[in-house]
Amino acid sequence: MTTTNKIYDVLIIGAGAAGFFLAANLHGKSVAILEKNPSAGKKIIASGGGKCNVTNRYISAQNYLGDEEFVTKTLLNLDFSEVLEFFSELKFKEIKQNQFFCASSAKDVLGVLLRASQQSGAKIFYNCDVKSVSKISNSTEVSAQGELSNSQNEIFEVLTHGGQKFSCKHLVIASGGLSYKALGASEIGYEIAHSFGIEVARTAPALVGFTVQKDEFWFKNLSGVSLNAEISLSAKNLAERKFSGDVLFTHKGISGPAILNASLFWQKGTMSLNFLPNFSFKNLNSKKQLSTILPLAKRFTLEFLKSRNLADKSFNEYSQAEKTEILKLQEYKFAPAGTFGFERAEVTKGGVLTSELNQNFESKKQRNLYFIGEVLDVTGMLGGYNIHFAFASAKTLARYLQTT
């Protein structure tokens, strides 16, 4: 077993967005970051199609699934302009829904985070897959500078699967969620929470596509077709949500930005899809076939008609009952079979309950134990909201730790 005789002021589990941003904002502290992978920030590099959407001009608790008051107070600690200032050596393009993407690459975003952490004095230990965490009484502490001090303070001991042992005064869990296991995702954050009696909300894939039931098998015949749609859904204990944007049909079911956002708030049940927003069937007197008239991909219209056992003809040639079926294009009831799963999900919803933490992200049950970033039961929509919350939670904690 490799054992360090240093007791770090702060030990961070996870070299991702939250962990790095925390380390970069800690000054005058001895800090270590433990990363299970041989390199850092794999999810950062993969995010935003390799361009990493770091923030959004309009950040609000309405963009998140989580405790509204907790999220609102956290977001007050970090403005989008502060994020851009942190990455000021890079250029960002504001596109789509006020999102800021790196003009070069996500690797450059990671590079800034890595350098800023190291410049603050943080040490990064790779291939450190955490096995367990315990808290012990420590009568004789050895500081990270090698100085002895007599105290009765408790410290955390972190053991890795490789036999390494680390000690610290403050332990921060920034290990992320379960999405993209190929990028090194881990359950360790939830396991540590459980070991200290901290409640964890059930986890599920989010910002992910939907698989379909038998009634929607026709979706699979449209693989590659994309169209603009509006989605409405209601969920238990949540207000009705509406989403607009592209919907993409795949060989597994249905995906695209609007669907991914809907998946964040969806619970088992039905949603309504409007495939023809801003279109009116009134005064539709053309003698042309429906597939030619509707502002939809012809392939989509033909598959829809086939799924309703209808022929492709002019709108006026349909019976009233048939027209009723066609009008469902603007209110198509859809009950997903499930999702594409964690392997295809961009984020994880659920996680360590924020009700178990104070506003500084410290556990109410265990002093000096903190949880930040995606490991929490706070999940954002598409648009830079998740990485912004990771940064905001880290900034909040950094301010607190600077005073301890």
C-alpha cells in the first residue's frame, strides 16, 4: 500500500468541470484531485460536439430539474460573464439559444481548467479509483507542508483500489453521474453518500432519446428524418412543460434537442407532439396530395398515413373521421417505452439530495464533506446549463472553503 503522510486541506474526487473549477478558485490551500482515469476531463472533451458549451446568457432555475430555491441561490454566485472571463484566453461563439461554444475545441477548455488548477497549487493524481472513504480521529496531524501539529481533529482517509491512501481535512465529491460510462463514469459519489447515511434520489438517464412501443414502431422507418416540433408534457409534482425544437427519428426511436429536453422532465406516461406548429388546416382546399401540401418531409407524411391506414390524397377527399386522424399531427399522443439508457444519455438526473446539504454544499450529517456538480439531484436542460451549475456549485464551495 502506498501511503502519503500529507494531510491535504482539500481533497477532491473527480477531475471534471466541478472539481477543476473548485481547485482553480482555491488559493493558499493544499489541494489534491483524485481521478480514476489515466487522463482528465473526458466528458468535457466530448461535450458540445467537441466544442464544449460552457454557459448560457440566460441562466435561471427554470432551466433545471431540482429544488428551485437551492438552485436559485447557487446560480446567484456565478454569472455567465464570470465564466467567460475565466476562459478569456479562448474565443467563444454565441449561437442557437444563447449558448456559448468554444471557437476552437473542448480540449482547449479543458486545458484552461487544468492549468488554472495547477497554478493554484493543486496536485492531480491519475489512475486513482476510489474504493472507500472513512473518517478517523487524528491526534497528531502532518500537514501537506510536512509540519506536525497536535490536535484532536477528525480527518478523512480515502483508499483507492490500487492501494493508495490519502488524508484530508475537507473532502469534496465531484465525481459526476452515470452517463457515458465509456468516458469513465462512476457510482462512487453515491456510494460515499450512502456510507455516511446521506440520502440519494433514484438516478435515471436524462437528455436522452426515447425508445418506442408498438404503436410507434413506424418511427423507426423514419431513421434520419428531422423536423421541427413542439412537445408538451405533464409530470407528477411538476408544472406542464413545453419544448420547441428539432426532433430526430432514429432506428431505435426518437431523439433530437426537443426530445432530449423533454426526457429531463418525463416520468412514465404520455406526452403530446405537435408535428405542425404554426400550421392551420383551415381553408386547405388544394387538390394536391396531402404529402405534397404539408410542410413536412414527404417520407414522414407517408409513414404517418400508413400508420393510420390512410391513403395519400387531397385533404378534402378524406372523411370527417379520417380528417380527425390527420389532425392528430398537431396533438399526437406518445407514451415512450423507455429511454436509450445511460450509454446514450448526456447527463444523469437524480443523485445526492440537496436537502441533505447546506447552501455551501456541505453535508448536514457529516462535517467537512461536500458534494458538487452532477453527482447532485440537480439537472439542467440542453444549453450549457449543466456545466454552468457545476461551475456555480464549485465557486460557492470555494468561497466557503477560503474562509475556513
